[in-house]
Amino acid sequence: MMPELHTDIAVVGAGPAGLAAALAVCEHGGRVCLIDDNAKPGGQVWRAELGKADSQVWLANNPAIPAELATRLVQADKLRVLTATRVVAVTATGSLLLEDTQKSVQLHYQTLIVASGARELLLPFPGWTLPGVTGAGGLQALVKQGLDVCGKRIVLAGSGPLLLASAATLKAAGAHVLLIAEQAKSWQLAGFVWALRHWPAKLAQAAHLRWALRQVPYRAGSYVQAALGKERLQAVRLKLGNTVREFECDWLGVGFGLLPNTELLQALGCELQNGTAKVDALLQSSHPDVLVAGEACGIGGLDKALLEGRMAGLVATGQIAAAKALIPERELHLRFSAHLARYFALSPAVQELADADTMVCRCEDVRHGELLGYSNWREAKLQTRCGMGACQGRICGAACSTLYGWPVTGNRPPLLPTRLGSLLQLESTEVSSS
Ligand SMILES: Cc1cc2nc3c(=O)[nH]c(=O)nc-3n(C[C@H](O)[C@H](O)[C@H](O)COP(=O)(O)OP(=O)(O)OC[C@H]3O[C@@H](n4cnc5c(N)ncnc54)[C@H](O)[C@@H]3O)c2cc1C
């Protein structure tokens, strides 16, 4: 028999949104189960640094998490935390299949808060699968988890504020960041910075980052054309304005902005809008028992994630007036999200970097040239196996949406590559509920 857990409120994702949601639930007496697939809570922005967070204390020893939040969470009653645990499937209304390295567990909840965060948009270009090429935020995460980049020459390219945040982490780790190539044009960046006057804290944060990176060239209207090397990355070819230059380097981090993680929401049957969970002003999804918070319902950064997490926790515990009081502040964050999307919109040039030989689906070795003959994701998937590998279309699905305009639909359980034991449990659950 599969072990079963019962909770009032389940929160998927222990990033800022999930932690804030869990705290709000606890403060109002609810019983909450917080699930995250990382070894420590914190999500992307507060990712626990290896070696600095290896105590058994589940949260208090991650110094990236603000001390007050950490302390209140550690003291919270009725909070159960499952780290290194993934949600792999929806088994029935109000039930999720979870797994860790040892076992599968069925979790029953009354209300679910999905705070599953975001991932980077990776677009294919010649050489992007060479060892030494990673996502820009991915490289930041590797460094936080112990990759030694001291003295390494690094180029960052792509789009959005994450390039600066990654550069700051890499520089603090002793790397030599040669250049940041931002695809947005100078006038877009100027517009973005001008608009930041409505968000003084973000303006201060941007100024602080730019000051910390004052010796790192930051080139607008610039993008990667190719990663060069035989066995491993040796150099990168960049289009810098009207010129093309090659830089020898050890690492290349490339990310073209962020995409909400919506696979669980899709499995739950929640409606999406422009690739993001469709929610009302109180973060209620189209599914009656499912609330969404943080990047999963729109890219907007840390402050938005914290606020929405709190709102979702309040709504889940029936504190509707308190949640409603936060709506005006959320609207300010939503305006910031809209500015971000507007000023860092991708130029057509970066959507056309792949040549016929460029790998699009790196799990199943499917190249751009092979995909050109298809008209939709399903057809391409069935004929080429694109999107059917280990990442289950998380990387190439988004790339295909951007390159060919295909909506990615029809994902099936499990949500992630899964232990055989979980697959058997999934099958027996499906049989018994049918
Ligand atoms: C690679 C990367 C690096 C970033 N670095 C920064 C930075 O340095 N500074 C900054 O301001 N912003 C950064 N961001 C932006 C960041 O998304 C937000 O600022 C903030 O972390 C959003 O909080 P969140 O709680 O919505 O999501 P997240 O912090 O992303 O937390 C979501 C959590 O849910 C977990 N999860 C998702 N699906 C499942 C599942 N099925 N089962 C179990 N767990 C699941 C994820 O592993 C993650 O821990 C980064 C984003 C990315 C993608």
C-alpha cells in the first residue's frame, strides 16, 4: 500500500511565494504541507548555497532566506515540509502523487497553492549544446551549489535582469565576466530604467547591481550567434550592434528571459493565458480548489512572489478581507511585470539563430531542419520524438513555441521522469479510480 498523507492546504514550491503562502496559512491556524524538489527551501532567488546550508535544520540554516521569515516558519505549528520531494502527477481531484528518492506518497489536500516558479527560456543557436554552455541563471545556480568558477572567463548573453543578477553572483565567486550581451536595444533599456522610477526599490536594486558590475561591459542590441569549440566551449561569436566579434571563454551562460512552470497547473486542468496561469484578483485559478502564486502566475520577481504567496495563504484560510487589502499593491507589481515583458520583448533576430543543423531537442537529437516540415507540436512530436526525452519538452517545447509559433499542448503524466515504483502507483491509482 502506498503511504498517504492528509493536509488542509498543500503548497507546491518552497521559493519566496511558497514560503510566504505557508507562513500565512500557519498564522491563521491551517495545517499545511510544503513540497519542493530541491534539497533545501529557498527556490531560485534564495537557493541554498552548498556548504552553507548543510545542517539538518530544514530552513534556519539557509542564510539566503531573510532571517525573520525563516524564524517565523521554523516556529510555525502545523507546518510539514517535504524537501527533495517532487510532485509527479495528479491522481484525482484533491490528490497528488509525490516521490523522493526512496518512496512514493499520495498527498490529499483540500486546497492547493501552486507556487512552482519559473525557468529560463533557452533558444537554440549553433553550438548551444556544447559542454560549457548553460542557462545564465543555470550557471548562477551551479555556482551556488559548488561549481568553482574562480578565474574562469565567462560571457553572459540573452535578455532580462537575470543576466545582471547572474553576473553579480559569478563575479563575487571570482569569475572574470568578459561581457554581458543584452538583446534588447538601448532605447528599450532606457525606457525600462525610466519606468523604474515608479518602483524606487527596484531602481535602487538595479543601480546597485550596475555599480557592482561597473567593470563588466554591458552591450545592448547584442546577442550570441554561435558557441565555438570541438569537445567543449572554447569561444563565443557575438553580434555586438553592427559588428561581429569572437571571445575566447570557458563558460557561456545564455537565457532569453523566464517562463512560468505550468505543467502541474495544466495537469490539474487549470486554464492558462499567454503561457501563464489564468487567475482572478484573489489568485484563484479556473479550478475551484487551486490558487496560484509567484512566477507561476506571471514573471515579476521576488516582491511580487512574496506578496502573492501571502495573498494565496490568506485566501486559502478564508481571510478574504485581508487578501483583498493587498490587491492594490499586487496591481503595482503587475504593472512592473508588463513593463518587463514590454521592454525585454525578444527581437526577431534571436528567434532565428538556429541553422538547419542546430539541435532543437537535445534529449532526442532532433534538429531544426527536421522540424521545419511540421505544422504543430503534436505532429512534430509524433514523427520526430521531439519533446519526448528526459526534460519532457520543458526546454524544446518553449523553443518550438518561440521558433515556430506552436502552442505546446497535450502533456501527459508523469510531470517529470519518475521512479518505476511511482509509475506503478500511478497506474494502480488510475485503474482504481476508473
Ligand atoms: C535559474 C533562475 C535564477 C534566478 N535567479 C534570481 C536572482 O538571482 N535574483 C532574483 O531576484 N531573481 C532570480 N530569479 C527569478 C526568480 O524566479 C524570482 O525572483 C523568485 O525566485 C520567484 O519566486 P517563486 O516562489 O515564484 O519561484 P521559485 O523561487 O522558482 O520557487 C519555485 C519552487 O518550486 C519548485 N517546484 C516546481 N515544480 C515542482 C514540482 N513539480 N515538485 C516539487 N517542487 C517543484 C522549484 O524547484 C522551486 O524551488 C531566478 C529565476 C531563475 C529561473
